[in-house]
Amino acid sequence: MSFQLLTLLTSAAGMALIGLAYGATVVYFILAALLAVLIVSYASSRLSTRSLTWQRDLPSRVFEQEPFTVTTALTNRGRLPRFLLTVLDRLPQFLRADTAPDFVLPALWPQENVRLSYQARALKRGVYSLGPLSISVADPFGIFHRLVPLQAPGEAVVYPRPLPLRSLHELDQSVGEYGFSSGERSQATESGLDFYGIRDYQPGDELRRIYWPATARHGRLTVIEYEQGASRSLAVLLDAAAGSEFGSGLDTTLETAVRVSASLLHWTLGRQGRAVLALDSPNGPLWIEMDRPEREYEALEALARVQANAAMPISQLVEWAVPRLLGGGAVCIITAAPDPHLPRAISLLRGLRLPVAVVLLDAATFDPRVHRLALTAPLEAVGAATTTIARGDDLAAALKETLFASR
């Protein structure tokens, strides 16, 4: 019960007692007027909101942590005005507004249109469903209030933001450690060789070819093996199988994998290379080829929508991609849940003489309930260069150290 209604009811009861005690006709007239106000106010608050129409306006391309404007146009198509409207928008999880998304309209007259706008930002990539709007309808005196949900759906697709990897190109403009150099700007090494794999050090090998991450893991010198070749493209194979995501909230293995994927694709396209994104989805596997930077949004759209709900384990995705990789290029496999058949699948790629890198997301650092497994040795045994990324690692630094060689 509102304060206004309590005041009117108390006043009416008091006047009724006065009228009965003194028989004053004018008191009965005032009492009737108060009751009429209550009836009219109640009827006004019960007016249907069907005459209210809406239209959402959202940007087509938004990156995570980037502010964007949400605008809702509200129109009164009815013949009667609506008074004291309070409009509240509902925001899904991980979507934040710079100011509270609620608005108060003293009156919305017939055929009047108002635009309600606020700034929001998404804390992580994804697809966000906005609405419904909650509208509090009141009478002109604010005596009666009614909360009415107005179905006003809207969808905001938020892209992952690629990491700035330009410094890698400045460090080594000749060749990537894993053959990820691409396009016209990619050149061969000084000896005209491209990356092929890794192997044990042999006398006479150049010291600059030592692969230090594998050397530190195995306790013996491991070097990068090169072969004669030309510029290469990059195919990113992202594990989106059900059960392959660990962690919760903003910091999960899938979110990290998506950010790494977007960064590698962006880096490749920025150097006029050909990039490929392959991943599985509930509707079947996706294969997205990009040969120019403006097509990057095709991959970003897929990465914005990907969830760990697909059927293929990463080994099957690799086997599915093998016939499509006959044209050459480097392959980067990104997974937090490598299955036992992944080494065999990588052997198929190595049989095509394709350089393979595997980025392993350390699930144990994202979810303490997961046991840490030693997974790098079987993959390196079939010639894949591996790197492990733990929660909280500097991703740009990890990619610089592991995926590209310095001179």
C-alpha cells in the first residue's frame, strides 16, 4: 500500500466519522470526491500496456570490455496518456551498465516516442540476450502502481578481443618458430629454411635453433628442424568438445583458448596471410577460411558463439581437418582436454610434413579439482612443439616465447 493511498483512506474514514457525527452534507460530498479519485486512479493504473511498442537498437560489432550504447525506443500507440512510467532494463550476467538502466517518465502522451539510452560493456565475449523491460505503471496521483513485464528481446554479440602481437613481428621479421609466418611479408630464414619439427641436438647444429622449452622439460638439448619451403598459412584447431572447459566465470580454459585463437588469426591476417579456424559445434564442425583482414569477423562471430558443447574430441577434429590441410601451412591445436588419440592424429599431420604446435591449457590451474597430467611428452614424441599455459599467465608473452622464434 502506497503512502498516498494510506493517506486518502485515512482521510476518507475521518470524514465519514465527521459526517455521521454532525450530519454535514458538504463532508459527504468531499468523501464522494475522494472515493471518485480512488476509483479513477485505480482504473488509470489498470490501463493495458499493449499500446506500448518498443524497438531495440544495438551495435552490430562489439568487443569485450568495449563500451557500447543500448537504446530502446518506447512509443505510446494508444489514445490515452500513460503517467509515471518507470522503465527498468534487465542485464544478463557479465554485462554491466555504466549507470543504472532505469528511467522515469512523468507522462507518455498518445503517439509520443521517447528514446531511452545507456552505456554498457561486456566483461567477456559471448551472446547476450537483453530484456524483458520491466515497466511500473502508475496513475496521475501515484496512488496505485503496477509492475508489467514488456517483452523487448535484444541480442548483443560480443567478440573476443585479440591480443596485440605486433611486437612479435618486430622481433623476427623472417620466420616464425612454428612456421606461422605468412603472406607476402613472410620471408624464409637466412638459410632459406622453414620450420618442420623438433629433434634432439646433434653436433654441428646452430645454437640459435635450440628449443629451450622442450630442453628444460626433458633435460636434454632439443633443436628446431627446418626444411626448404615457402611462406605458410595458419590453421587454428580449437577444442570445443563437451567437458573440455574447466574453471568458472570470466576465467576458464575455453575463454583463454578463444582469446589465443583470435590473437593468432588476427596476427596472421594482419600480415596478409591465409588463416583458418576449425572447431566443432552442435550443428557440426565449422571450417572458416580467411584470405584477407576484412574476413576476420567471420571467425570472430564463431568465436563469440562457441561453447564447450560439441561432440568431437580434439583428436577427431584433427582427423576431420586433415583432408582440408593438404594445401600446406602450419597447424596450431588448442585444447584443455587432449584425449589419448591426439598423438596419432598429429602423426597424420606430420605425415603430410605439416609443422604442428599444440597449446595446452593447464586445467588444474583453472579448477583445483582437476589432477594435473603430464601430457607434453607423448605429443612431442610425434614431433609436435608444445606449450602449456596456466591460469594467470601473460598470454602475449607466452605466445611470444613459445609460438615464435626470436633471432
